Amino acid sequence: MTRSVHRRHHDIADDLRHQITTGSIKPGERLPSEAGLAARYRVSTVTLRRALAVLQGEGLVEKIHGKGNYVRHPRRKIMYVGGWGTLDPWTAAESTLRITVRSTTVPASTHLTALLKVPTGSPLAEYTCLSLEQGTPQGLARIYIPRDLAPAGVLDDDTACQEAATRFAVLGPSPTTIRETVSARSPTPDEESALRIGNNMAVLAITRTATDVTGRVVEAALLAFPGDRADAVFTAHHVPNERQPQG
């Protein structure tokens, strides 16, 4: 019985997905009521909601409280450029993309102590950057800088700092080395809330550290993007192995 119900709600999801992807149901269009869809497919509302949850998890359908289920407009993906530690400048310059920045001072936690190589409890400037496109969150960056290195103009009218924040770029002193670790994982509760996603959607998580010429870690950043809204691109440059002439 359980297998039949499981198969049935996936059949409904497959049918609705086909209608959406072929244009029979168009972006922005409201789906029939859940009761109406349940009657159409001759299933319970519980089974119908399981089918809708599949499509919501895929980003095809959005449930708006008090209004119903709507077909989402296709999301434009933003691009993170690895090695430069920044959003693609063309993406970041889009007029529909807006960045909010908040700053505070926090003591270094155990995790940040390991990333920044500072004593536990050291004061850090924390910059929380949230990118939104037409009100929909696209990415979250939490950037940490030792307090003595923190730039003063990020939240002021400093154009260079504002531009860096817009691109999720390194905010502190110019680094000589950027190290990035990329993974796909479940979102934290804070990320779920900020990005407005459920725990059934993976996030593209990037941990970035920037180091200066002396080897000091000048910044650590924790970046998270909903898995359906971002691509990360990394380019490797091959250096030929030049052998020394035999003497």
C-alpha cells in the first residue's frame, strides 16, 4: 500500500512537471486548488500535497500562503568565479540584483579560529551580505576579518568597498592567495531562513580564505547559494614542466 501511494504521488508530480515544462501551464500561472487537483487525480489531499512538495523542492512550483500554488518563473542562475573569489561581474552588475550588507563585531568561534588562525574569542568584523533578485534571495555571504584589518567604508559611500560587497569579493587587504573549498550539503537553519529554502534543497557551500604575502590569513568567508540558483566555475592554468638540460 505504501509503495502504491509513493508511486502515485510521483506519477502526479511527473504529469504536472510535464505540463509545466511543455508550457501547458505557464510561468506565473496559479495551479488549481489542492482539493480540485486531488479530485482530478482521484487521490487524497495528503497524496496531492506530496506531489506538490516534489515540485516545490525542484523549484518549479511555489506555494504562497493564503493564495495557492504558482508555477515559478525560470530562475536566472548567478555565477561564482573560483580563484578570483567573486561573483561574475556581469551577473553582479545586473540592475535586478540587489545586495544588503550588515556588519557587527563578533568573537572568534572555534571554527573561525581554525580558519583565520587567531586566538579563540579574538574580535572579528562580520559582514553579512545577502543578494536578492526582485526580492528573491540568491546567495548569502558571511565574511569575517580580524578587527584591526577591517575596512571602514563597506557600509559608507566607499565605492570600491560597496562594489566588492556586491560581488561577494574579498573585502580586506589585497590577498596573494585565495583558497576555496566547495561542497554540496543541506542548509543550516539560518541559511534556510535567509535564503527561504527548505531542508530538502541542497546548497552550494564555499569556504574561502584569503592570505597576504606574509602568510597571514586576512579574511575568511562562508558562502551559501541555493543549489538551483548558482553555478561555480573554476579555471586551471597548466604550467609546463620545463626540464633542466642534462649537464
